[in-house]
Amino acid sequence: MSRQLSPTPDSQDFTSFKQSEESSPIKDNTSALHAEERGVTPAVSTPPYFTVTDMAVGYGEVMVVDGMSFTLEQGEIGCFLGYSGCGKTTALRAIAGLEPIRRGRIELNNHCLTSQSAQKSYTVMPAKRGMGMVFQDYALFGHLSVAKNIAFGIHRLPKAEQKARVAEMLALVGLTEHANKRPNELSGGQQQRVALARALAPKPKLLLLDEPFSNLDVVLRESLATNVRDILKRTNTTAILVTHDQNEAFALADKIGVMQGGRLIQWAAPSMLYHEPASPFVADFIGEGSMIDGIMRSDHIESVLGPISMDPTLDPYQCNDDVSAAPPKVFPTGATVKVLVRPDDIVHDDNSAMTALVVGRVFRGANYLYQLQLADGQQVLSLVPSHHDHAVGMHIGIRPLLKHLVLFEESQVTQAASNTGRSVSHSA
């Protein structure tokens, strides 16, 4: 059920934060002036559209967000992803100006919104930040029609302009025929699109989305996330999403920040998080996989899967259009390491001399996710087309195909397991 609100003359409209006239552009012309004095044309450097630097937020002695730094370019969609209680919603609220920060700086489109240090304290009020927000429960006005809900944040525009903008938003989210309906006459997905249209109507400089799909069923979430991404891209809207659902994050975001204990552990494109995780926690949290033991040799890693080459280009099965992987971290020869093995790294091959015992399986429609026990008792996962139907207890042929080699120190994996209270050697 969505929360129904009634607007009051004194209510502050957080769906359309207006840009502060008090915030001043960040400029530093010193180097340019010196360059001109020397007769040299200075190079033009364009700062990121949105920047958060060393942001910290706390309550009492508890630090909820600590040392958060990241950037977004105009039109990019970012995402805070993590378990409940990791600080992602607090970070979003601090960016909106709804929570004070203890340290750090927030800049949007060359304007400082917040700067907090021992020497300086400056902040722009939430309603003047030029931001829009889509709440977890949509916060639609139940007694207003869809069209009037969308128009609420642009009521200061001339009537004709309001009408044109509402019509544009209705068409954008595919709800033109529902303009005169009340929110309770719409489905959950339709209500979510009304909330999005209302937030986009004032043309915000930054859109914030707080768990916007959490009230929807699982089947609808991913398709709606793809639809929302298309809308944001068509309007070139810069946005930040908060979620704990990886599928939502992958479907919608250009950059994802994995958070743990109030810290931003890694900020990167979804594919990089999956193939090049910065820590065992990220490796365990993003996707599925296993950690197997390995011993470093001069040009390969000795493992139960056989010798794993340190150079993935030597793989005879590599496609010509494969993207080059980043070189793996190098450890001393003889060092014991943990090797990250993803389900797509283990290929089912009936002709292979290497076999593994099926100890578990999950049917996923187009494929099975097999849990396989190797010769020394270690286990890996393998994603296999579902027409290969192998029962638990059977041995099947496998071939390792590790295209993105990710290595960790054994102590890192042990520490990550103790911090999360779960094993990082196998996640499914």
C-alpha cells in the first residue's frame, strides 16, 4: 500500500528541490592566470558533474557513513548497494540535505551544496538544492488525480506551461490515459511511474531514488528498473539509487557503490564489480562464486583445477572479441592464495578428462546452477544449460575457463568471513 499524503500550504515539497541562489560556483583561476602570463594556452579541465568528497555522517558517537567519496558525470546513474544497516539510505539523505554531515564536501554542477570541516561550515537548504526525490512508498497525494500529482512540484509555472509539462511527463512514463485517475486506482508499478514523473517534472539537476521498487513483486522489479533507466537516459537525468537488490542495481545503474559498515568499499561499473572485485567482501556480495586454494608459481597458479595461467590470452578457447582482463595481483612465488571462481568460469564438457561430483543443483529455467565437489573436496559452482540434466551424485566433465583472474590473500578471505559472519569460500 502506498502512503497517501495531503498537501498543506506549509508543507515543504521535497519532490522538487530548487537550486540555491546563494551557492557559489567553485572556481580557481590561479593556474590559468599564470599560464596566460607565460603566453601558454591553459588546458581546460572539466570537473565532474556531481562530487562527494570524504563525507561522514554520524549520530552521537556512532559513525553511520565514513569517508565516502565518488563522482558522477551528467546523465550517469549511480547506486548505493549493500545490506540493511550499511548506511546507504543515510548517505542519500545527507546528499539531499535531510541529514547534517560531520565532515566532507558535496558539489553539484560546479556549486557547493555542503562543506563541513574544522575551519568552515556551509550548507544549502534541501528545498534549494535542485534535486528531486522518489520515496520508498511513493508519497502520492491520494485525493489528487495523477495529472495533479505530477503538477504539484511545478505549481509556480504558468498554467499553460504546467499543462504542457504534465502532458509531456504522462507520455514519458506511458500513463496518458490514466491522467484523471486517483493513485488508488493504479497498480503498484503505475504508482511508481507517477512518483517518477512528479520528481522529473521540475527538471531536477539530480534525482534521488530511495528503494523505489521495494513495494513491487520480484517479477515486476527488474522490468520496471529497465523502464526507469530508459526514461532517465532519454531525459539525460543524473540519478542516485539506493537498493539492496543486485538485479535492480545491475539493470539500472552505470556505477555501483558497494557499502559495508558505513564505508564505500568499491565504486565501479557493474561488470568491473563482478569481474574485478576490490575485496573478498565485494567478491562474495556481488554475484555468486567460490574461493579455492592456490599456490603461486612463476607463470601460473597451482590448483585442484590444474595449472591456472596468469595470462588469460594464452587460453586456447578465447574468443577473438573477448575484452582484455586487468592483470591479476601478483604474489610471491610459493605464496598461498585464494582464487575466485565464478559459475561461468566452470564450463560443462562431456569430453573433458576432469570430472566433478554433483552435490547440489538449482533449476533456473534456462539453466541449472550446479554445486560441484572437486577431487580434493573443495566446491565450485557451474552454470549449465538446463537440457544437461544431471542428478545429484553423478560425475560430470568440466573445464575451467578463468578469463578474469582474481586473487586474494588467505588472511583477507578469513577476515572478510569473520566480519560478515558467513563463509566467503562459497556463496550461492
